[in-house]
Amino acid sequence: MKCIVSAFVIFVLQFNSHAFAFSDVTKDVSNYYCQGLQVSVGFESDKAHLIINHYAYILERARAASGALYSGDLLSFWDKGQQATLIYSGDRSIPCKLVAQK
């Protein structure tokens, strides 16, 4: 089941989101494990640069009750401490766990 969810997320993101070149983002990069997906996130003050399966996405900072929320057209990423959530299609989410921080 996890493989099916991961494959679906990758499929949706590849064809429905804006992909950008991942260039000179920041030195603050965190790596997350999201149910089979490896997600690298580079944080700036008002943006998060995500790499998922060799595709890069730029998300803008949004208001959150707690933690930090970054949103794009189809993809959002929320994190607080060691935990995070990858949100896609507006209402579907995958829990993530911080595995490494550079």
C-alpha cells in the first residue's frame, strides 16, 4: 500500500506541479523520510526548496498555527521539530520524519 501511495504522489507531482532547477538554495538542508519517499528540503526565510525523486519544487511560506507551512499550487510541506507532513491534492497527506540535517 505504501508503494502505491508513493507512486501516486510522484505521478501527481510530476505532471501537476511546477518543477524548477535546484540551484544555490541555502546551506540549511534537511532530509526527511516520507513513507518511502526521500525528501530534501532547503529552507530560506520565505521559501522552501523541495527535491522529491529528482524533481525540484519551490514553495512559498504560508501562515500556520504552529510550525512552518510552505505551499505551492498542488503541494504543501509543514514541519515542526522532528516531524513534518507532505500534503498533496489539497487534502491528502503523508507523514514525514526528519532523518538528517546539514
